[in-house]
Amino acid sequence: MDAIDAAMQTSIGRVVRADAQWVWVETQRESGCSSCAAKGVCGSSVLETLFSNRHVPIRLPNTHNAQTGDMVELALPESALLRQSLWAYGVPLLGFIVGAMAGQALDAELGAIVGSMLGLAGGFGLTRRFAAIQKPHIMKVYKGVRL
């Protein structure tokens, strides 16, 4: 681990299924809405209430012999989070801008609109094709603990 990866993002999750090789872990989605003073009137809080109950388990190698019901601490290097964010947001945005500029050079307004959409789609395509998703790893297992 190099100096850049020394900082880790951590989260607590619950093992919902386990076998000898894999565990499926659910985490609680966190957002700033619960501590914000404007949570009742802003659009983000409305979206959070619509989607906050969605739990998608993450399949991870069972390196710590975790069992169903155990709580686990997951960790992901901040550098991996930054890299994945750049792939998810930066590449499509760059495709959008380059496509709009190229389209505008060809046919002003309509060209910019079509070019931006094609550039955005191309950016998402590049992300889907070349971005490597790094999953978190299990740091600790808390047996019999309910958080």
C-alpha cells in the first residue's frame, strides 16, 4: 500500500448471506440529508426518501470467515473512490463537451445538441468498457454484534 492509499473510506455492513468463499454484505446508505436544516424542502431529500430503502448486497470474498448476521467493517482506498468517480462522472462529461464542440463546428445549434448526446453516450460507453470497479474489502468482523 503506497502513501496515497493510506487514507481509507470505511463503512459498516451486515452479512445477509455467506458461504465458504463469498459473503453478501448490505450497507446502510448515508447522506447528509439527515443532518441538514433544509431536509424538508430540498429536492435531494425527496429523492433520498424515494431511494433510501433500496439495499443491494455486495458480493465479496469471505477472507475473515464471516457468517450470516455478522457485522463487518468494509474499507475502500480513497484513491480508488476518486478514480471511480472520475470514470463515472468525468469521462462522460468530457465526452459531452467535446461532442458539443464538434457538433457545433458542423451545424451550429442542432449539431451541438446531437454532438453532445453522442459524446455523452460515447463517454458512458468508454466508462463501461474500460473502468475497473474496485470493490471494498473486509477489514474486521464483529461476531454477534447488532448495530
